[in-house]
Amino acid sequence: MFQDYPKVNVRIPAHHLAWILDDCFSGQEITTLAEQCGIHSESEELHSLSKTLAAEFFDKAIIEKLVSWSLVKKAEQAARRVEYMNVEEIRLYLRDAAQLLEDGEFGSMIWALLINPRDDVQQHGVTLLAQHDQHLQSQAISNEANQNVDSRSLPAESDAQASDMDFENAQPSRDVGDEAVSAALLTSPDAKPDLNQISEQNAKIDELHQTIHEFQREQAASQHENSELKQQLQELAGEISQLKDHEQHQYEEIESRCEQLEHENITLREDVQNLSNQLGDLHQLKAERTQLALELKSVENAAYRSLEIIGRNRSDPQANLANLRESHRNSRVVITHEEERISNNFVDRQAIGGGTRTRIAENQPAVGVFVDVQNMFYAAKDRYSGRLDYIKLLDLIVGPRKLVLAYAYVVQIPEINQAGFLSLLEHNGYTIKSKDLRLRGDGSAKGDWDVGITIDVVSRLDALDVVILASGDGDFCALAETIKQQQKRIEIVAFEHNTSMDLLRAADQFFPIGDDLLI
């Protein structure tokens, strides 16, 4: 029960602790707490129990634990307030012990200050206790002085004073000392008054009155200081309100600017996509031009050889006619083949959207490729410290079959620029799907495409004969079973060490990734 209770790191006088106990607990609670500590008193005065508990608090561990734990529960709300305040705020708002007593928070707030781990905060609690102690002493001195003045100013009702009225009327300007002498004479005519003692008492009374006046002046100064502080607080509240309005205005401007930048970003992405498509077409045309140049060179060589043959055999044209016709036929075959290839590549580029893959026969099965880039990246990095060649991967897993679509799912990390990598994938037949990495409130991050990949596969399953999933995540087992129920083929390509056994069993075929696909 007492394992985590906060201890008081500063020793305070026992009577200060007794004040805290009396202010925090009712009479019944003090009695119960004393009985728990093994203290039984026949006295009906509850303050005596508080003084006993306070006297043994620092000397007996069990009493310290019981009393501390009980006070912690009483001061729980006050401790939370103190925890969220800095030292300056504590000194400003909790500077008057009398105000805390008036608000009924003296005991709980003092204890909250004493158990706070900050040394400055603990010292402020000790200061408030000392302030309260001085206040009580001053109040006791003032009460004693008032009682002395009242007792000295009360008229004597004895017959002797009544009979001496003429003497008093004859000396109306007597001071308190003269009255003391008269009282002494009237009370005991034979006694001799001690004038020195009376003078000393009068001097003490004057000092007490002076002390009271000083306290009154200090109180007036404190009230004036409080008024100034309240005015400063009002001014600060006005400044805070203005700052909030200014901050709201800046936030609205930043939000508007962000929306504008997002619109510009979308426009730039579209422009980059168009340029990428044009660049892909340009590369394809360059490759075709190079191939055409090579084949035309072959035709020129064949024609040149034909001319040489004609030159050498002009004397016998009939004998070389068959050779000329054969050479002509070979040249026509090369040219016809090249024309067909160029025509087929042009048709394929229009059908696939500018890709660079060769034309595929219509009777081949339709293939859809879905690559979990995040899964592939970390599998290659953790085991091989390398990167996967996604272009070579696509060519190998599709083969001669008909590629209908190829999706690459990417998680964007703000600190990493992946623009070049994504552009390379787009130029080589992939359609990019990306999302930003999401940060949770506890500081962790989340970024995966499991649900998105599943939705895309199911929504496009009617147009596919084969689904190739590049991921070893076991969460796709249910998706694999759904694909097979639709009489479709599911193939898994992944690193063997990073692939779920359940996913291997659910797949129709598994293609393990080896060193030949790493760069």
C-alpha cells in the first residue's frame, strides 16, 4: 500500500506538521489515524493527538508511512495543481498562508509543496509555514497587548475609587502610567507603587502598538502590491488574447498557402507524368531507330554484295540470275520483318500506355502483378543488405504471358526523396500507388498497404487469369484463398526467409528471390 508514496525530503518542526494534520483531517479522522499508528489518548482534545503524531513522525517509520500516505490522499488534487505550475507561478499564486487558510487549502497545499521533488517548491512550503508561525506570534502579542490595555483602562468599581473622584477630576490629563499608580494606591493605600515596573510596562505597550502599526503598514503595502499584480494579470490576459487572435490569423494564412501549394503540387505531378510518358516514348523510339539502322545496314551490305556479284559476273548474266534473285528475296524478307516489328511495337505501345514490353500473343493468360515495395525493401535490406531489381523481376515473373497491369505500392517517408525511384518504376511498366507514413500519438509510425492491395486484387479479379503477389506477408493468406475460390491462379514471389509458411501453402506456385535479382 505504501510502496510508491512520496516522502517529505525536508524536516519541519513538529508543531508545523500538527497544523497540517489539524487542517486536513476531521476529529474522527485524526482519532482513527492515531489508533492505526498505535496511539491511544484518553484526552478529548484532538490537537493533542495531532501533536503526538507530529512528534513521532520523523522518528518512527510506520507512523511516517501511515501519516504520509493519508496526507497524500488528502492533498492529491493540490499535488496535481502544483505539478503543472512552475516555481514563479507557485510563488505568485501561493504566497499568502493566511489566504490559504481562508480558502480551506492550507494543510493540503502545504503538504503538496513539501512532497514535490523540486527543491525550490519544497523550500516555498517551508517559507509559508514560517510565515504562518510569525503571523500567529504577532497575533498572540497583539491580543496580549489589547488585553493589557483593556484591563488598565477599565474603571475600578471599588468604593475607594468612587470616593476619590475629586482627585481624578483635578488631574484629567493623566496617562496610563498615572492610572496604574492610582489603581495601585486605591487598591492598597499602604502599598508603595513600583514606578519603574509601570514605566517598563508602558514602554512595552508602546512597542506593541508600534509593531501593530508596522504590520498595518505592511498589510496596506501588500494590498497595494496585490492590486498592481491584478492589474498586470489583466494586462497579460489582454496580451494573450491578442496573441491568440494573431496566431489564429497566421494559421488561416498558412492553411490557405498549404492548399495553394497542394494544388500546384498536383499540377506539377501531372506535368511530370506527362514528361515521363514522353520520355519513355522517346527512349523506345531511340531503341527502335538503332535497331532499324542496324538492319538497314545489313540490307545495304547485302545490296553491296549483290553489286559486287553483278560486277564480277557481267560476262555471264544468265549464270548469276538465280543468285541475284535470292539476294533480292533475302533483302525483302529483312525489310518486311522490320516493318512488321515496328508496326506491332506501335500498336502495343498504344494498348499498354507507352510501356516498353514486347507484344504478347492473345492466347496467353492475363496476368496482374501487385508488388508490396515496403515488404520487398526491408526483406532485401535486412538479409542481403541490397536492393531488388524491380524491372528484371517484372520481366522474369510475367514471361511470355499477357501483362494486364502492374501495381507498385509505396509508403512515402517525409525524410527520404523517392522521386527518382518512382520515376524509374513508372518508365518500366509499373503504376505507382503511394501513401504517406502516419505518425501515432505515442510516437510510433504505421504504413502498410495490406488492405489497399486486397481491395485492388478483388476489384480487378474478373479481368485476370493469374495474380502475382510480390510479398511474404502472412496477412494475405485469406486473399489467396479467395482468389483460388474464384478459379483463378495465385503465384507468390518473395524472399524465402521472409515468407509466411501459411502463405506458401495457400499459393499455387512460389518463386523465391535470389541473388540474381539484387542490385
